[in-house]
Amino acid sequence: MTPDSSTFPADYTADSTTGAHTGGAAFMPPPATQPGMAPPATSAMLSRPAGDFMEGILAAARAAEQPLVDSAPVELNGAPQPPSCPIAPKELPDGTLLHGYRLQRCIGSGGFGVTYLAQESLLNRRVVIKENFPDSICYREENTLNVCMHDPETSQEGYNWALSNFLREVRLLANLDHECIAKVYSYFEEHNTAYYVVEHINGISLGKLAARHAESGTPISQSSLFGLMVRLLDALDYLHSRKLLHRDIKPDNILIARNGLPVIIDFGAAREAYGDISNNIVETPGFSPSEQSQPNGNMGPWTDLYALGATLYYILTGNCLPACRQRELFDTADPLATNEQLLQHYNPALLATIDRALAPLPEHRYQNVAKWMQDLAAIGL
């Protein structure tokens, strides 16, 4: 089955920015007519575990789904600049020239780095630049804009660890090639720190998109939800087949491009081998499963699948799930498949697959993408 090129252009090139998480009002979809789909074709083109199901289901989703976003470009609001102080602000000034890239504005800032929207002078294209900046141990010098240690004797080891983790993220992304994962263009060092350049996605975060649908009263259709699910599952299957876990799937880390494709961003928490993550705790309340909050948590593909299920739960209900550890003791989250309002608009079997991914105990969830895809294929949407 050949994808509908009018829906998803063959020459798709994404561009990657971050979107701020927006709290959601209740998110209740309207009735939608679901076009029929042919059974998924079996193909040897994909060698991943879910490959036998993915090709046909992806093609059917492309043909049936409604666009998640309109064709108008989306402009993202710049982050406010911090007040002036004796030490230079953490973010580099707008207009700074870095290795042939002109910074336009800061679009995100966290404990370990700063993200900028920039213009590449030579190729005249927008890009995103991520800067290594662990602000607990370093600062920016006012005159040179160089990154300096607060205490060179005690901070260097921590800075070296942060830089090593930053380089690991760059190498990891540079070896990935999937339409739903942002691509890395280059890496360079300047101002006593490191930077990498990634494609810019002209779109909005899934969290913002869900809030827009709720506010406008035109929520996501079943066909669009199905298309979103299978594309994200295909991207996770791609990662898991390479022994990678993203470990931070959430609405803010999924951007919806102008052509409707979801793109996963922010691989700072990702790990290259399941055995390399036991002592590295990364947790986002409401989206991370309980094994991520434990020093020796048993993490695997089921970990990312819980986070994807929690993300889908959020865009359907407008609410975050309670903490997974709390749900293990007493689960107050009502199953989606018994939600009477959702059942007016969605196939109960489709909702039940999300509920299974959200099981608090890892052994009760889908263990891999292939199992989830088998259930989706059996629904026959």
C-alpha cells in the first residue's frame, strides 16, 4: 500500500523547537466518521519486530486521518530575557554569531542547557542550536560571554560529566534516521562549551495543540488520533530496535509539524543500552512510570510505552495521570475504555489499548511495540 503523497509529501524535511507545556481543559472529541481501511499488508521491507504490521497500518493511517494542524506557519513566542546583572545572563544575546549561525532568540532553558532559534547564514535556513550549560556549576562571563566555573577546583569534574553527557546525546542523535525524530546537522565548540545544531520543526508541541483543540471545541478526530499513535509507535520501535530508550516521552517533547507529522525531540534522558540506566533517575510527574523513580528500576520498551500512553491520556482528557507509584497502591485513574463521553467518539478497543499501556505494574503493560501494534491491527479501523 502506497502512502498518500498529497497528505504527507515525499520531500518532507522537518525543522526542531521546543514548546511550553500548557495546562488543558477537559478534552472531549466530537463524533467522527471513520473511513474503512483495508487489512494491513505484510511486508519484508521493515525488519523491526513490529515491521510486519507497521507498513500497512501507517499507509492506512496516512490515507484516512485528518490533519492535526492547518497549513499556516506557526510562530513560537520567545522566552523572556532575564534581567541584567554583574554576571552575564545565562542565555546568549539575540544576534550573537556562533560558527556561522546568527542567534534569533532563546526558546528554552533548563538546568543543563539552553536552546536557541537561529539562522544559518550560508544556507539561509532556520535551525535550532542547543548549548551545554550546567548552570549549577558555571556562569557566563560578562565581557567575553565565555562559560566559566563557579569554583574551578570543585566544579570541573561535574562540568566534565555534563559535557560528556551532552556529547553522548549528540552522537546518539547523529546516528538516527527516522522521519519522526529530529535530525542533527552539526556540532562545534565555542565560548568554552559545546553546541549542536538540529533541524527546526515549524510547528507546535502536542500539549499546546491539545489545549487549542479544547479551547476551540474542535478536538482531534479518531482517524487523526490513530495516525498519531502509529507514527509515534513506529518511532519508538525504531529506537527500541537499537537498544535505545527515550525515557522522557510527554506532550512537550512531541512537536506536530505543519504537514501533520509528530516529531520526537529532547533526547537528553535517552540511554543507549537498557543495562546502562539503572542508576540514572529521570522522572516527569504524570508521565513517567514508577520504575524511572527507582535507582534499580527495571526499564525497557514498556517504560516508553507507559509514557506514550500517559501522553495520549492527557490529550484525550486534558488531565495528567496521578503518579505511577501512587497508582500502584491505589489507582484513582478511571480507564479510558469505560469513559462514557469518550465512548461516544472513539472505538472502545482503541481506548483499551491505551489503558493496557498505562498499567501501573510493568508486567501488565505491553512489553514491546509489536504487541501494541498487533492489537491495533486487530481493531480494523
